[in-house]
Amino acid sequence: MKLKTLMLSGGALAALAVSAYAAGHGNMAGSMTIVSWGGAYQKSQINAYSAPYQAMNDGLEVIWDESSNEAVAKMRAMYEAGNVTWDLVDVEGPDATRLCDEGLAMEIDFETMLAPGDDGSTPADDFGDSLINDCFIPQIVFSTTFGYRTDVEAWGGNAPDDLCDVFDLEAFPGKRALEKRPKKNIEWALLCDGVAKDDLYDVLDGEGGVERALAKLDTIKDQVVWWSAGAETPQLLADGEVVMGSTYNGRLFSVIEEQKQPVAMLWDYQVFDFDGWIIPKDLPDDRLARVLDFVKYATDTQRLADQAKYISYGPARASSQPLVSTHADLGIEMAPHMPTNPANAQRYLVNNLEWWADNQDDVETKFQAWLAQ
């Protein structure tokens, strides 16, 4: 028996592991409704997760619902009506925290419900900072970071390599693009006003902390173009309307590698955001068995690395990073484009979601008043 196991292919071994897990969970439902975001991201999930899983589970029906942007409201309505039709829901970190706090998402035993890392690490160690609450099963890390033009003559051949170069109008003159909201901007401003990363939220909790951040932003305010949609900064960079600007790393990947614009990435103090699964609470046993089986497979080391073949978001597992290979269509190495690549993640931030949940309205009011000045 051992000899036969050793001779199995990687795919067959994965199938055996899934079957063994299923055996411990009784009968599994023959269909599964997964909620995601549509577009290229959902296609990457189908290619990396559900299609190979269906190939190992003959006859399984997977129904995709593109309602993740309305997940909180729709799940509340489902529970009020007593009719939960979703089995697995893709959400970003803040919505996962909200659903967990409201008791609509199932709590996860990470050590038993998720696979260990291929490097022998425990799930908790492998996922690390991305385990942001008791209900959230991480998939990918994306980031908000800066792109910059590589052909700005006024920079004299220099290129920004530090977050605080964004605030240096003398060395790097030109228009900047920043998101028209306080989150991320006030953390970046305080870092460049001399606040240590570990002290950011203590300063923001203190008297005048938010005002201090806004004062730093005031030093570049007249050079800022404010954006609301993630596609705006790449277009502004491509058109030469700004020389540097913040946006999502996947948007910058597109303008750099697909459009071949003279743009590069400034990864310093990128702000990590996490995207992953939550399981609705109190699913029927057969549906829960199916979704647990799928999740354990879809979030293992290899599967998370496989998703990076289709989209430039970093796998949430540390053990997946060395397995990231080439883009399925472009043929380029994807590791350098991952937010989680060690070379890109030497310094990064994770927003304190609890602080923002408690202070969002007040800070937003101050920020909008500052904008109007």
C-alpha cells in the first residue's frame, strides 16, 4: 500500500486526501453555491479551485453568485427570512469581521478545518496576520500601494523607493493621486511625520492625532488628484496626468505588464487587505460537509499558489509563495508582482479594522471638512 501511494501523482494524492477528509464528514451535498465578485478574480478562483475540485468529484454542481459586494445585507436578509441559500461567501476583511460579530458566519477551527502547509507549518503559522477574526478563511492578499512614472525628466534619473518620497515635492515634483478617503492616507501621513508603525493607532487615539495626519497631508494637498475608483490612478499615470499615485496592486500590474506603460511599483509600506471565505452559520449537515471539504482543498498550499497564475494577488499562505510560477497567459514570472513576495513586503501595514470600525464616521467627517478647506 505504501508503494502504491508513493507512485501516485500529485493530483491523485490530493484526491485521496480530499476523499479521506470527506469520509469523516458523512454525506456531502451534490451542489454548492459560492458567492464571489465576478470578473477576472472569480475566473481565477474557478481555474485554481473549483474546476479541479469538480474534476475530482464527479457530478458536483457549483453555482456562482456574483453578489459579494452586497454580502452583508443579503446574508442578514436570508437569516431574517430563515432561508440561507449560500454555502460559501467571498468577502474582504471588514465584511468578514462584521458578519462574524453579528453571528452570521461560522467560527473556524483553523488547525483542524484547514490543511497544514506543505512545508510542515501549522495553518495558524502559515496564514499568520491574515487570520483577522475567528470566522475568516484567507485566500489572497492584495494591497494598496503606489505606482510611479519611470520617465519623469524633472527627477534627474532618480526613482522613489521610500513611502515618504510621496511627500517630497522637492526631489519628486509633480501631481500625486490619492484616494478620496482617510483610511490609509492618514496612516501613511503619520509614518512620514515620524510616527513609528507600532504607535500609529495610539497617536490616532490621542488628542490631535487625526489633525496631525491631516497637517502632513496638507503639505502636498495642492498637488493631489483625488480618486474614488481603482481604475483612475492607472489611467492618470498612463496619460501622464500624475507622476505617482496610490491604487490596488492588481490595477498597477495591468498598466505595467499588460499595457506596457512606463510605470513601476513603489512597494514600501503597502497596505495589505485580505480577501477570503466565510461559511454561513448553521448550514445543514450535508451542505456543511461539502463546503468544509472544498475549503480545505481550495486553501491548501498548492491551490493558493495556483491562483497566482491568473491574477497578481499574493497567496495568503507563506508556504505558497515559493510555489508561485508564471502567468497562465502572459508567461511572465508572477513572484515579483506579489504583494507577499518577501522582497516587496519588507515594510507593510495592516489597517486596524477595530479602530476604523469605532472611528470611521468621526474621521470621515474631519477628512471631508479638511478637503473642503
